Amino acid sequence: MINLQNKINKISGNFKLENEIKSGPISKIFSCEFNNIKSIVRFDLPLASKLNLNRMKEIMILNEISFLNQSPKILFENISEGILIWEYIPGEQLNFSQKDEQLLTDLSRSLKKIHKIKLSKSLVTNFNESIIFYKTLLVNSPNQKLINKSLKLFEEINDEDSQLVFSHNDLNITNLLIGNNIYFLDWEYASMNSPYFDIASLVASFNLDHSEINILVEGYSDNFIAINKEKLKKWVSFTYYLDYLWRISIVKLDASYKQSMKLDEFENFLINL
């Protein structure tokens, strides 16, 4: 647990905490007012420092990509205290009722803009480092069969000779907003990765059908990287296995999350995938 008041005392400026928006094992996120600006604040929990997350690089990345107007604008940060405040973005979460052809096309083109960004190699790590982290952490964990299957699938689909792009790596429904633009939130897992991963994450998160996948892929591939549909299917499967690696890592680091991570339920899902 964290003492919110102690955290708030570390914020320089006129700050008013409002409603909790989201809470998980890594952080708590609230609406707030900062220096008379409607804002969002994230307070890190202890696990954030144990999951190989680099908050300094996350902030630097957000500053570097701000020109696209597709990500939050940082107003305040205190890395040592695990505090980040960004300006509130008006909009709504993308949801199933919004799944239409134009939205999917706009989403694919917005993603393509992100994947085209060129950042310094010293700033952006390689996704392989996350896999190595999970592999090392989970050496003696239960259910090695599923863990090894997850790692083996990544080895199979990860072509070291293929083009890597700057990737968000966490494109679930809660991290996408639509307003005046399509906005991508929560950049803590961003790295260089295969272009397939972010696309596969959208397919899995929105449960896209065959025709919707075609629209997404066509909008993305136009004058850019051609996407192989069969390879994409394997990457979609991998997104589920990666979610499992993340969940079991959380439990390995803090057993109190075992029930909330629903490992048994998720393992049954993967066995029947």
C-alpha cells in the first residue's frame, strides 16, 4: 500500500486530488487538478520498481513524441517518488459499438504514425529485454509448461532480421481514447518491437473479426510495412501468452495478487486456445 498524502506532499504546485480512475498492481491513477489545469495523476506502487520499468525513459519518450499530439502532455514528474501528472485529454474510450470501417482505418493510420517515429537507440530498449526479464524471473515458477510454451512461441515468431519499429506494447481498450484525435495512453512498456505486436494487440483487445482485421491491416500496410495474415494470427496468440507471463510475474513478486490475477482461469484459457 502507499500513503497517498505522503505522495501528495511531494508534489510542487497547486494540487487537488479527485476521483480514482484505475487501480492495479503497478499504480493508482486519479483525476486531479494541477495548477488550475484539469489533469490526471499516476502514483506508482512498490511493484513498479520491480517490473523492469524505466520511468525516466518513459518521460523522455513522451516528450520526444509530443509533436504527434497522440499522447499525454506531461505537467509534473517526480521519478524518485513515482509520481507523474499529465494534462487531461477529453474523449471516450474506444468501445465495441464504435467498431466501424472509418474508425479502424483511422486507428491503423494513427498507429502507423507512431511506428514511423525514429528515436535514439539509447532511449528505446528492445522488446527482447522484457522477454529475458520474464524468463529470468520465472525460472522456478509453477506451470513451467505454459511458461516455456509462451517463450517458445516468441522465439518462433520473432524474426531477428525483420524490421523493428517504435511500439507502444500495451494497446488494450483502456489505453486508447478518441476525441479530437486518437490518443494512446500508458507508455510504460514502449520499446522497439515487431510491427506485428501492436496490430495483434488491437485485434485481441477489440476481438476483431476477419473483415475488421482486413480493414485494420490495409490501412496500416498502405505505403508502409506489408502484414502477413498468417503471421499476424500467431502474434495474436502471443499477446495472450504475454499477458500470462505478466500476470504470473506479478504473483511471483507479490503473492497477495494471486486471486486478482486469476491465474487458474487464464491457464485454462491458454490450454484451450
